[in-house]
Amino acid sequence: MTHTTILAIESSCDDTSVAILKDRKLLSNIVSSQWNHKDLGGVIPELASRKHLEQIDVVMEAALAKANISLEEVSAIAVTAGPGLLGSLLVGVSYAKGLALRQSIPLIQVNHMHAHILAHFIDEPYPAFPFICLTVSGGHTQIVRLESPFEMELIGQTRDDAAGEAFDKIGKMLGLEYPSGAIIDRLAQEGKPRFDFPIADIPNLDFSFSGLKTAVKYFLRAEVKKDADFIQKNKADICASVQDVIVKTLMQKLILAAERENIKEIGIAGGVSANSGLRKALEETAQLRGWKAYIPQISYTTDNAAMIAISAFFKFQNSDFSDLDLKPFTRGF
Ligand code: KG4
Ligand code: ZN
């Protein structure tokens, strides 16, 4: 029997990751995160691409060693082609081309946003089609309808900031480290959502989070004028209130999408799908509405190459290969 072994590379933002998947079984998924961005308050593109260059060799060797696979056994090289930071993507794409050329094996390009969704097909139980997925990350907020791993329709998205971006920008106002989503999540669990922030009134399945950001900014400014220690004294409650309104906004649109499309197979994906409030809200809503909910394990929520590998596995089965003149792209679904 011939095996299908995929070596997948993810370098679209600030995580360098390589995964090995053999016959749909994940053998390794090594992620090296660039913690140096923490002190800088955000990802610095130039720095991110340089770090990818430094780390990619080590990460690949670690992934092969953990999987106990040699390069000679690999059937195809998969790589994130976009969307993401151009410099970061270029490192992964060039590296992948080099490997494919050297080994004389196919190159498979993967769309990062598609891959976040297809992470649900790494471990059983797999969603049944049609399937609706809410993808919430630092750069995107999308509702997608899937008929198969290849047929995806974008049915809703943010008009401005992404949900993760809202967490990160509000975190900055509260003096929290970047990225702030997980910190707000942790603090929220110690607080009560007693401050009222607005849910944007946007038609259809679209989102907007920039109004929330502005509302929190003016609220904090007014309160700090009255009491300079307001943020310090009320941090947990502010976090709980911010998380509450973001989760409510996301769930409102997800419910609307499920009703409109008459679909009960519902999932969440992307960095913000690690949020405990969102995970709990999805579980509760699923029980109430008879949905089958798909909540990814935490290691598949943030950027990882396992999701690139499973996406490429489906493409490999269709012989959907890319040319060696593949160019990375910064935007697009
Ligand atoms: O998918 P991802 O790793 O990278 C992008 O492709 O953007 O998502 C990163 C985003 C960041 O905005 C981060 O603050 C957010 O995910 N995030 C969270 C949590 N963990 C990560 N947001 C809310 N709650 C969390 N527990
Ligand atoms: Zn991502």
C-alpha cells in the first residue's frame, strides 16, 4: 500500500509551524511562537519574517523527528499561500518550493482561512455537510457555509475590525500585554459583566466591532477622569463586560445564519474560538436548538500547520497541486 504523507508549513503571521500528516493521521504539529512581539504591543511584520527565517529549519526538523518520518517518505509539501503578512508568507512559500523541488514532489497551496475551518476534519467526529463555521481570529471574522471541504461560501464577515482585533485593541486600553484575548478571557472569569456596551446593529450576517472599541474608549476616559484608579479597581468586570458583548454579537449572527440556512451542524474556529465564554455559549445554544456543535481543541484554535496539512490532504486526493511559481497573497478568501 502506498502512503500519503504531507509535510505542511504555516508562516502567515507570527507563528512558525510544521506538521506531518500520514494517511489522515496527524503525527506531529510543532508550533514556535514569537513571544518577542509581546513587549512591542503587536506583530512587527519585518521582525516576524526574520524570525520565521531563523526558526523554520529547526521547526521542520522537530516535526520530522517527532513523527519519526524522513523527508524521503514525504509525498507532498503543503504551505499557507495567504492571507497573511507578505514577508512572513514569503518565507514559508519559498521554503516549501525549495523542498518540493529538491524532493521532486508536488507543492500544495492552502488558504489560511479555509484551513482554520478544515481543522474540524483532523479528529473525529467530523462535521456533516452542509456545515456552518464561524471563524474568528486576529484578522478575520467570517461565517462560512460548506458543502464539502472544497465548496465554501462566505455568508457573513466583519465590515471593520475582527473580533480578535477588538479583544487586542481593548486589551491595550486596559494596559494588558499583546495579544490580549486570552488575558481578557482569564480576567473575565473573575468578574461580572455589569457594564453595558453596545451591540452593533448591522444587517444580515455581517459584523462590526469598531463601534465597541470606541464605546469602551470613551467609557474608560470618562470613568478615569472621575477616579484615576478606575481601570485597576474594575479590570475583571470590564473584561467580563467586553467579553460578554463580543460573545453575544458573535452568537447572535451565528444563530441567524443557522436559521437562515436551516443548518444544525455548527462550528467555531480561529484564535478567538479558544475563548471560554464563546465555547460555553455555543454549547448552551446547541443544546437549546438541537445543533451539533464543533468546538476545536485549543491547540487547533491558534495558527498551526496541522490545519494546513489536513486541507492539503483533501487537495492531494484530488491531485490539486500548485505550480512552482506560486505567489503568496495578503488578502482574499
Ligand atoms: O487565529 P489566530 O491565532 O491568528 C490570526 O490568524 O489572527 O488568532 C489570534 C487572535 C488574537 O487576536 C488573540 O487575542 C485571540 O486570537 N485569542 C483570544 C483567545 N485566545 C486567543 N481571544 C479571546 N479569548 C481567548 N481565549
Ligand atoms: Zn489564523
